[in-house]
Amino acid sequence: MLRRILIDAIRSDPDWKDGYYTTQLRALRSANVLFGIAPAAVRWSLYQLAPNRAQADRLVAERLAAPFTADANDFLYRWDASRDYNPAPILERITAALLAINSADDERNPPELGILEPAIKRIRNARYYLVPAGPDTRGHGTTAMAKFWKEQLAAFLESAPRTAKRSE
């Protein structure tokens, strides 16, 4: 749904002109900030940054004023291209060692839906690590913070099967 809202925000901007715009779209910056804040609004970490209306307004203003160089067509393509991605039909064909990491407070891929665990079981050399939610986690953004999973990655890499083929 969020991808659809981002895509529609770009395409409905009067300056988009079917992708033949001459200046970057005003709606793009707002949509990007919304996408970064709205799904995470219930997280403790965001509440700590902005526990009242004045601080929340300041945080939004700072994010809207932050440098933003994304191109509208690139942004649109990025989000539109991932809307129908579904590796489920061919999971058994994955032979590489795989470590899937998610966060317990991930608002975009909520673990309580129970989608990832059965999928991981279908991949021969796969493991799953769920980062516990806490005051320092950042929902979907937690997986970009290695401090939460670096030990699990090191252990995984140490035990991962070595299957590389050498060329003669």
C-alpha cells in the first residue's frame, strides 16, 4: 500500500507531466518523508525524538529541509519495480548460504504475519535471525544497523558451507 501511495504521489503531481518534468517534483520530497515517518510513528525510538507536537513539527520540518537529490522517475521506477516481486515459487532453487534478518518491530515486514519462517525452511542453507525490538531499534531500518546482528552474521559466515567452484 505504501508503494502505491508513493507512486500515486508522483504520478498525480501536476508537474510530473508523464515523466517529462523539468524540475523535481514537490510531492516527491513530501511523499518520501511521509514514507520514512508514517509507518514508524508508533515506534518508541521516534517517540523519543518527538514526544510532543512542537518537537514532531520540528522533526518533520528538518526532514523536509534535508538535502534530497532523488530523481522522480528513478524513485518511481524503484518502488514500482518491487511491487510484484515474489521469490516464493522458486525458493528451493536457492543453493547459496543465506542469512535472513528482520526486526521484531519491522512495520513493513511484520514478523507476526509468519511469512518468513516457513519460507526460510524451504531454503537448504538458510537461517533466520529476528532482532528483538528495543528502545534503540528502528523498525524496518534496524536491518541497516549492523550492531544488532553483526555477531549472528559472523557466526553464520564461520559455519556457512563453502561451495565455490575453482576454475582450472
